[in-house]
Amino acid sequence: MNLACSTHPQTWDVIVAGGGTAGAIAGIAAARAGARVLVIEAQGSLGGTGTNAWVTPLMRNVSAGENLNRGLTDELKARLLARGDGAVDPGGNDNWFNPEGMKFVLEQMLLEAGGEVLYHTHIVQPFLTDGENSRRITSLVIHNKGGLQALEATVFIDATGDADLATRAGVPFHAGDEDGVHQAMSLRFTVAGVDTARLCAFLNENGQGQTGENFLHFWMVWGKNSTLEPLFRGAVEGGVLLERDGDYFQGFSIPGRPGEISFNCPRIRAELHDGTDPWQLSAAQTDGREAIDRLTAFCRAYLPGCEAAFIGVVAPMVGVRESRRIVGEYTLTLADILDCARFPDTICRNHYPVDIHSVKGGAKLLHERDGTAPYFAKDAYHEIPYRAIVPIGMVNLLVPGRAASSTFEAQSAIRVQQNCHSMGEAAGIAAAWAARDLGGRVRDVNVDALQTDLRSRGGRV
């Protein structure tokens, strides 16, 4: 490789590529474990999907009524709650949060731990050395306003969500389903200026029971018996909406932002589904904004309390549910999930359902919550092994988060934010230990000791 770049005089124990859902937590965990850490982030804040893609609230991941993701996730929630950017609803669900507040909390946690962050920076290419049956990353070329620079570290964590670093290092990967088709993308937004008391009353009167105006949750999907479907049908017939605008529609309250609703939509048109294609990502942004205008007009015309509503936020980052998935030392499968698989090197427990947002219409599973498999018991869970974040053929690289080694179906269950937190926390501690004691060899981390450490921090492993 011939790149005209300068070598930065500093070196780090751990460099985290991507300060998103898994990466921010990985950086915090590594820094608290004593490593010198740099988090590289393309946006201007940490949190990724939860902040810059505005994916709120956190999806519940419980077994027998108890949260499965603890440790740093608990601390994050507690800090959000303390500053008024988190909330617990009457049913005990503690997953409500304000994305703008999360940006501040994650940054504070990283800096307090002694970690560093470099914003507005993209990774370009790793420098590699070849060994017997394995490769080592020696430095990472990045690009920002300072041009091209090579940054050195002992261990690297790829938390880009799309396995950008891993694939550029030559790690094999899978992407999409058996036809190469990915889950649907979304561009989330908010409407502000909502009379939530009136909207709450309307929803209660129309069969979408609410626990109060501060914890609204309402939805519509064609053919799923939503009481809002007649409104959507009327809006399509009246030219306010397109047919595809009813493929997925979901709204939530936001702590600390009274009179504002966050929408888990619009779903981007079907031919735009590859989050690693820059042309598709760009087209998704424009397609999403056009749909947001239509959905806002629908809310004003059809939902009482929204007559004076206006667009509050449009997420700066397209919401990507699935793209590349590395080939790791172990690949988690749908059978592992349904059979509640246990692993000696577990780093995370999950009971979130198989949740495939298919661009193929009804051809694939969506929120698979009922069945006879062991996984559908209320006290069930499966585990995610450490080996699933260890890519084959690499000495000093870990890949936590939605790009971990899994099949298309399995990824749809483990991709939610709190699982990414747990994988990121384990990866950060393991990376710090590998850098300090093992010459960067992440496979040599004592997983028994890692599990003990995670438990001491409140983790469920």
C-alpha cells in the first residue's frame, strides 16, 4: 500500500474505530481497565445509532422480568435519569431516553475514564504485518481536516457497525440474507409542538392503550390489526401518504422533551437497503426526508393534538439495522437462539426476539415472539460467546456490536443497542488486558477472568 500520510507521534494501547453504540462503551471500559484509549468517530458526538440515528427508546431485553444487559448499561441509564434525559414508565421499563442527553453522558463517561476521542474523522486503511496463519494491525490510516495520518496502537476494536476496519484488513464477511438483501433502513425524525394530552386521549379511545402522555407508544403496520390502519388508508386514498408509508410506523415519547414525539420511520424504499453503499446511503437520506414531509402532514391532518406540530429533528445518520457481519471464531445461528444455547466463553445474554425488518414485504419474519421453541419461555435467554467478536485470521482485532459473527437471522435478535453495550464492554476490557499483558493477542485473554470482572461490574454473564 502506498499512501502519502504522516505518522502521528503518539501511540495508544487501544484504538476504537467508531464511537457508536458498541464503540463508546468499549472505549469507556478499556479506559477504566487502565488502557490508553483513543476513540475515532465520524460524527461530532458519541452514541451512533442511539444518538446520531435517534433510535430511542432502548428495546427491552429481559428474562423473567429482569434486564439482561447491566454493567455500564445500568450506569448509562442512571446518569440519563439523573439529568432528566431518562425515565422509567409505570410498568418499570427504564429504557426511555433523550438522544441529545445521551451524547453528553457518553462523552463525560469516556473523558472521566481518561479516554480520548477524535471527532469528524474517518478510517481509511489499516497497515498490516503478516504472520503464520494470522495478520496484525500495526497502525490505522485516518482522514480528517488534518489530512491523512497513521495512528499506532497495540489492539484495535472495530465498532464501525459495518465492519469497515475488519473487512479492509481482509477479514471475510457475510452481508444480507441468502439473496444478499439487507434489512430495511430508516431515517428517524421527531415532531414537536404536540399536545400530548389530546393525542394520548385519542389513542386510548382508539384501542392503543397508553400509560400516560409522558410515555406514548403507538404504531401501524399494514395487515397487523392496528387500530390506526383506517386512518392510513384514508390518507393514502387522499394523496397525503404513499402506500409504502404504512409499511412501518411507530411513535414514542422522549424524556426531557415535552410535546415531542420520536418516530421509528420512515422506512426507506426497498431498493435502498445496503448501508455500506455510499450512493444508496445518500439516496436514503433524500428519500427519507421526502417521506418525513408526508408523515408530518399525516400527523397534522389525522392525529388530534398534532394540528400545530412541526418537524423537530431529522436524524443526521440513516438508521442501518444490518450490513456486513464478520466471520469469527464462532458464528451465532438461529438454532442457537431458539435452543437457548449456552457457551463457556459467554459475554452477553439475550432474549430480544428475531426481528427482521424485511424489504421483501411479508416474506420474512417480523417480531417473532411466539412459538414452541425453548426461547419463547418468559425466563429464557441465549448467550453470545466471546469468540463471536474475534475475527478469524487477526491477532489484535475485536469486532463487537451488530457486525459480530452471526447469521442473518441471528443478527436480527442480537443487534439491539443494549446487547451492543454488553459486547462493547467485554471487548473494551479484553482489549485493555491484551494490550497490557499479551502483546495484543486477543485470543489469549483469560475469558474466565473476563467473566469474573464483568460480573464484578454488574454484568449478567
